[in-house]
Amino acid sequence: MTKQRVLVTGGAGFIGSNLVDYHLKKGDEVWAVDNLQTGRLKNIEPYLHHPAFRFDQSDICNWPRLLEGVEWTNRIYHLAAHVGQRLVLADPVNTLSYNIRGCELILQALFDIASPARLLIASTSEVYCHCPLEPGEALKEDRMLQFPSGEFLQETYDVSKLVNEIMGLSYKAKKGIDCTIARLFNTIGTNQSPSYGMVVPNFIQQALSGEPITVFGDGLQSRSFSNVHDTVTALALLLDTPKSKGEIVNVGGDRECSIIDLAKMVKKIARSESEIRYLSYQEAYGVDFKDVRRRRPNLDKLFQLTGFKPKWTLEQTIEEIIQAKKEMQMA
């Protein structure tokens, strides 16, 4: 396949830095931009002197080289966003404005220079957050979405991502932009930070340090997790196929796991003596919070478009993260 020139916004973040690694290993050129609010420089330190990599520390909404970057690239992964439940709840206004404005600037830049570059907009499974699931049911991309009236404080992230979706498909329909939407389900892996409320890195950090493993609510809420290696492969495959243009596609793993079972799994694999402690959402977040009971993607569309199937199990992923943490502690 022809060498790609890849632009990754949010390129020092968890998924973004793994995309950087993926494409450099394929022999592509990569340009990453990140303001390092939630991204971390150490995620991309191994590549800073790589001849095919460049990095700009900048807010995507004020990046002075935006047009230059968009003109240079033929593949864009737009991941720059306010992410993490704690950050979103603490700063809902900037979550909305940053997530919406950043995506709009990318789309408008593509249009302004008539770029043929392929664009993948990272959306989120959070857009399904108020869609009830029957036993055995999985969320399909054509599911009718619901949002509660008057209770938008915790909805700012998913609403902003839904606006990104609508904006991307509007630019595709009216301005010819080559755009694909990926609704990402819970992605986990070795360089994911626990700082912003992500459940797996928090559980693992607590288990390894002997602290109580804190389960929010009753622990019976379930999620479906994907190893970041699988997620990155799926995203790249979506942009490899022209059939994904103008499509909304679920990306993740389709095995469900309750949060209490996840806590027990982490404790067992880590060989931890930590107790499992329950916290109310008010204790956890300082505000009333309504959690989603179940979230499991239907991946038929992803498979039909790309042939992709997840390779990593949840247990293997947790083992990989724990081993990486232990090696880091010994270094």
C-alpha cells in the first residue's frame, strides 16, 4: 500500500499515540498535534526524533499550522477532545465549545483547500447512553438516540460528539468531504491514564498499590472493552476502505462485563489483597449522576466493511497492562 501522510489530532493522547505508533511502524509519515491537557508527552517520547514524525504542542482550536497540516496529509484521525468523566463534569462549557469548534475547524480547512484527504472523526458510544438494551441485544448504528430534557450537565461530551457526527456528515453531503464516523466503545491499554476517571486503569492502579478497588454504584452496570491495539487496527482499516465513506461505524469489543466482575478480575490477575469497596455516584463525582446500565456494540457493520474482528481478550489486556505497570515500577 502507498505510504500515507497521517495527521493525528490529539496525537499525544491514549488512542492517538497508539495510532502514531501504528503508522510509523507501517512506514508512514505522521504529524501529531496535541495541547497536552489530557495527552502526555511521554506517550510520544519514543518518536520525537523519528525522521518520519513531527509534533506540534498546540490547541487544535488555535493551531497556526492547521491549513498547512491539512494540505500536507492524505489521512486525518480527529481525536482531539475534552475527554474523561471527571474533566467533563468539572468543565462542561469548554467541553462543548472545544469539541464542537475543533471538529468544525478541521472540516472547514478540508473544504477551504479542496483536500481529498480521508477524515475519521472519533465519536463515542456515549451517544447511546440513554438507549435501553434488552437481554442479549447489542447497539446498532441506526438505533434511535435519546437525551433527557433539562439534565445536560453530564451530557456535554456525548452531545458535542453527536454534533461532530452531524457536522461531519453534513460536510460530506454538501461539500464533498471524505468523512467516516467511528463510535468508540471503552478502549483500554498500557498507556491509559487513570487521572480522568477511566475505570480499568483506576482499578489496576488501586489493585497494585493495595488501595481499595472502588466500584461506583451497585457494580451491576456493564461495559464492553476493546484493547487499544484492536481499536487502532479497526480505525486504520476503516480509512483503508472507500466503502466506509459517509458511514457511522461502531468500533470496540462486543463482550459484556459487569463492573463488579471487572473489579474481581483485576484483583485476581494482579494477585492483589485490595478490598472491593462501593461508592455512591455522589461520593465519586460530587454531583448526582445517572449511569448507563448496559453498553454493548453490534459490530456487524465494522466486520462487513473491513473484515475486522477483535483479537485481544479482556483478560489478556488486563494482564498486559499490569505487566507494563510492574515493569515501569521496577525501572
